[in-house]
Amino acid sequence: MFEQQLENSIFRFGGINAYRMPLTQELLADLVGISSVHVNRTLQQMHADNAISLVNSRLTLTDPDRLAE
């Protein structure tokens, strides 16, 4: 049931690789079973690698191929 709520919370937002993602880092951490600190560090690293952009609950996959590695 929670997975279904998650799917309903993530909506396409503009382009093919952009999504509205109104989830907190704490909720993401609970979903994947890691600490919110680790979620934050991972998101920061993906941003530094120019793989994602996360601004105002809009997640853009700027380099989807890099994320697939």
C-alpha cells in the first residue's frame, strides 16, 4: 500500500526526465531503509556529479545514463 502512495506522490513535471517529488529526505530514508543523513549525502553526490537536479520538489534526471551505472 505504501508503494502505491509513493507512486501517486511522484508525477511527471514537464520533460520526460523531470518529476514532481514532494517527499522529504526522512521519508525517502524510511522507504529505502537507510538514514536521512545517507540520503542527503547521496543526493548531494548525485547533484555534484550532475546526474540530478532537485529544486523545489522537482527532480530532474540530468544524466540518466550516469544513474544507471
